[in-house]
Amino acid sequence: KTLEGFEGFHFHQLRHTYTSNLLANGAAPKDVQELLGHSDVSTTMNVYAHSTRDAKRKSVRLLDKVVGND
């Protein structure tokens, strides 16, 4: 059964959000792998981890520091 306003939503998508948020907030990939029950960290990182807009901004700021544009 589909709830109104949730068409196209699948509960499994929450695992992707959970993973991405944990990693974006500093959780160790190995810890997230174990929390999700994956046998290999590559599954966690290649399938479930998605870069957030904020994480990309932080990376750009780090790059600016490295190349001296800060």
C-alpha cells in the first residue's frame, strides 16, 4: 500500500540517507559498515554512501586551503 504523498518512496532509501549522514558527520567508514551489516566496506562506500552538498562545499574549502586561496 502506498501512502499519499509518499509515491515512489521505498523504505530501503533510508539506509542510503542514514549512511550518508553518518559519514558526513565524521563516522568512520568501518563503523558504518558494521552497523549496516556489510561484509565489505566497499559495499558501504560504493552503494550506500552519497556525497552531500555540504560535504562537497567542505571539500572545496579544504582544497582552497591546500592551494592557498583561503
